[in-house]
Amino acid sequence: MRFKKGLKSFVFYVCKTLIISLLVNFNKPRINNDLKIQVEAEAYVCKMTWRVFILIVVCAVQCAKEPLPSPEPSAYFINNFVFDSLRVARHFNEIPILSDSIISISESSGAVASNSFDGCFWTINDSGNEPALFLFEGVSGRLVSTLSIPSIRNTDWESMDIYQDVQGHNKIIIADIGDNLQIRSTVKAYEFLEPDTSTVDTSMAFNVITPNIDSIEFTYSEGPKDVEAFFIDPVDRAWYFISKRESKNGLYQLIPNTDPAVDTAQLVGRLSMYLVTGADCKTFGADSAHIALRNYERVLLWPRHRSASVIQTMAEEPLLIRYGERETQGEAVWFWPNGDIGTCSELNGAQPKIRRYLRQ
């Protein structure tokens, strides 16, 4: 490419010079002095010879240069979808089923369906609150029990999830990842066995639990981020975090390890979504592992076959869940075991109820 461009420039310049020279010489007054004409001709030939020589040298140098490197492919995908053009997920009802009573904690920042208590879900409060788990009934909205966990600290709990490890144990992850000012050099996640009837007396409104807790400390490849959404891929058990305050919210992948060193969640994608506050991913049947994301305005769904990775799936255009009436400050979203979608909101001066969008 560089050779062709250099050759074109060279030919163009030589032709232009010759034409101008001819025109100039054509319009010169005729001189009958043969000696003077001969001198001028020799000077002209000498000058043109030097010009051609210099141009050849310049062209050769340009052609000998290394070609410009091809741009490297981006290390992450960018999903530029437009909300108004998204297809609607018509297999979900637009009008949700509401719980009988309001959710009775102040800041339900993250929630997940329980694997140990049928029809119930776990939720957490965020910063400024005690480290505790709250178990609610989904239909009634009744607070079944509060589980205090005094051995860990609530800096800014924002999300949570449950997954099954390779031994088939249900593990809860509480993600202490909130960072409104984006100044935390590292953030944490706490992993422990999901409480069940052997560790929780549901007849008591308040329990204290002391589980064996693994603490995972990590950071993000792009520096400190405010993050409120987190989920675990149930297929390969990779962890995913979605930033909140970037203009195109980033999708970060973390492969946790047992090394005590600080892990790094790597940027793997960007989404045309802002202020993401909640996420979930669960398997349904033998083939599906759908992904849900929400912000304050919308809930999105990525239908997914288990054979496709999270990254491949989220690089595609999502479906729009018909969200109904906007919640005051909706942050949590989760899948119920049958595929229904649950959401709830912080109190924030309102009287929020638990919502359930039925899957048809």
C-alpha cells in the first residue's frame, strides 16, 4: 500500500514539474543567442536531474518503511442496542403479581431465590446497615427470619447470588462491591454455605449464624468501579460484575481462585445500558441458562442455551421484559426456580411490594 502511494506521488510530481517547465519555456521570449540557449538548457537538465534523483530517493525510503500494523481486535465486545427497537419477551406477563405485604427492610439492594426454603428468597441491606441476611416469603412478603452474621463487615453490600459447587453444595455469595465515589482499591465477596433448616430456626424472627466464610478480595482491570450487579454463571461458575456509572456499563469477568493474592476481574464487554443495579443467571431444564439485568427503568432478558458462553450471549441483542409500573428505586432482580422473574425496591419513602412477573 505504501509503495503504491509513493509511486503515485512520484509520477504526479514529475508530470506536474515537466508540464510547468514546458509552459514556462514555451512562453519565454525567443532569444537568438545560441550560446545563451545552450547554457539555459544545460542548467535546466541539471536541475531536473537533481529533482528526479531526490524524488527517487524519497520514494525508495518511503517504500522501504515497515507497513503500518493492522489494528488489534478489541479485547471486549461492545453491544450497541437501542431500547426502543428491542423485541419484547412476550412469554412474560406485563402486569406482575404483588406480594400481600410490603418488604420490611429499608434498602433491599440484592436478592436471590433460596434453594433451601421453598417459595422464599434471600435479600440484603446495603451500606450503613448491620451484616445480616433476610429471608422472605415470596407470596406473602412476610419476613421469615433475620440472620445476623457478626463475623463479617457490611462496607457496601450490593448484590448476592447462590450457586452449587462441584460437590453439589448450595453456596451463597454476598458481594461487598458498592463504591459510589470509585475510590476502593479492592472490594470483597463473602462465600459460605446457604443456611437451611439445620442451621436456622424459622420459628424465631432473629437468628445469629457463624458460618465458615471464604473471603475473596479482588479489583477491576479498569480501576475502581461502582458496581451493584453481580451473578455467577451456573454452567462454568465464572463470576460476572456489571459496572453502574460508566456511560456504557462494563461487564467484568472474574475466575476466582484459592490463591490469597488479590484477583482481577477483567473487562469482557460493554452494554448500551446505564445505572445497572441488579442481575441474575439461572438454569432451567437441561438446556437453558438465561440472564436478566435491570436498571431503574427497565428489565432485560438474554435467552441463552447452555452451550453458549455468557460473553457470546450478552454480545447479542437482548429482549425487553414488559416491566409495568416503575418501582421507586428498584435494584434487585432474580429468577424463581420455575423461570418467573422477581423484583423488589428499596423503601425510600415508598411502600414497595415484591413483584413476580409470571412466565407463560
